[in-house]
Amino acid sequence: MSNLFTLEFITVIIRLTTPILFASLASFAAAVTGIGNIAIEGIMTMSALFGIIGSNLTQSAVLGTLIGVLIGVVIAMSIAFFSMRLGANAVLVGIAMNTFSSSLALFILYQFTGEKGSSASLLAPTLGSWNIPVIKDIPILGTLLSGHLVLVYVSVILALLFYILTYKTPLGMRMRACGLNPDAAKTAGINVQRLQVLSLIFSGIFAALGGIYLSMNYGKIYVNGIVAGQGWMGIAANGVANGSYGLLLIAALVFGAFRAFAIKVNIPRFGDLVGAVPYFAVFVTIIALAIINTIKVKKGNVAEQ
């Protein structure tokens, strides 16, 4: 337990929270216009793989990152096509994308490497860390704020920028109007479908960066099953937030802390149980949200009667 009261543990929380934060932003970005995106896990998986492959082919970590992001946007646009143009259920499309992505990633990995486990045979430049000038030399503060992986800082910057976009700009106001009441938004002359496509693009970018972080920043290699449910943690964090941006960030941090706890705490005979703590937290969250929504529906039915 002494491992929990160190600066190292805090830095572990920061690093493990980053992919969940990206996934949370991806879920929020889609939900803000009322369209929703359940395929975050699949997008993260495919972008993590194509980030490494792109980096290997171009021998550039930046170009690899851009290729991974492009894959995320393509998958998001596919969701928009199937759900908006063909009329398919967006949730079912997302689930299908998740299932298809995991199998497709395994196939593509085998074609490029001849292996089904990891991309260890691919020589791919990866994104590094950033030591902030001046701050890096300050005791304690330098350890907390400096020396993190590049996408850690990118996640914080994007979280701030997306908050400003959503709550402080006319575009954000129109996006939120689509989520609150699409019919009223249409009456006001807002192109709801166009903004929903835009929000899915944002969602795809955020999810892609979460996957790229896992393969090109944190792990520096793609491993089969690398996302390991972190996309669902982001969806659960957005569910907990229920439209509150502040709660979204807090929920992502809490899930990240659970993961750090599971990694750092070593309890003999209970290692597997401790490792399941983050996923148990997500399960409890989903059950609680289902119960709360059921109660709300029943109250609404009673009020109508």
C-alpha cells in the first residue's frame, strides 16, 4: 500500500488516464449532438494498429499518427453512412464495428508481420516524451508536470479546446441544441445531420488518438487486445457525466486511478481480483445508470397517467 503515496503513483495515474480521457472525449463528442458512438473500442484498436504500420512505412511518427487519425475518421464516417443514410440503428452499427475491427486488426497484423500477437517485428518510430523547459527543474512540480508522453499534453489541450468549442462558441451551441431537441433545432434552421456528422468526426479523432497513444506512446508496440476495454471505460465515464463536462473529466480520472491501483497494488493470492477492479467499476457504473434510467422512465409514465 505504500506504493500509493508516491509521486510515481500519481504519474502512473496520469499516464493511464490519458487513453480513457481520449475515449471519454470521443463518447462525449458524439453524444453532444444526440448521435452516439459505441464503436470507440474498435476505432482505438484500428488506429493503434495503423499508427504503427503507418509509422513503419513512412519512418515518421508524425505521419504514422496522422494515418491512425485518418483511419479513425474513416470509421466514424462509416458509422454516419450506415446510420444516417441507410437508416441502421447506430448502436448496432457501433457493436458491429467493434466486433469487425478486432478481427480485421488481427488479419491485417498477420499480413504485415506474419504474426498474430504483436507488431514487434515492425521497426516503427514512436512519439516520445516532452520535458517542459524551466518547469522540469522545479522539485516535485517538475516530476508531476514534465517528462510525460507527448499525447498526454495533447489530451489536456484538446480537452480544453473542445470545452471552449462546445460551450463558448455558436457552433457548440448549435451542436448542443441538436442533442437536446433535434426537431426544435431543425425548426430554427440548423442542419442537424451535418452537425451530427461533424461530431462523429470529432469522436473519431479523439478515439483514434487514444488508440495511437497506446501503441505509439505508452507501449511503443501494437499488441493484440491492446485497448482492453478502455474504450468502454470512456463510454461509461460519459454515462456517469450525463452531459456534464466537468464530471466527464473527473470520471475519466477515477477510472484511470482504478487502473493504476490495479497495477501498483500487489496483494498475494488476490492479484487477479485486484486487476479486475477497473472493469468491475465500469460494470457497476453501467448497472447503476440502467437502474436510474429505468426509474426515470417509470416516473415519467406515472406522471403521464
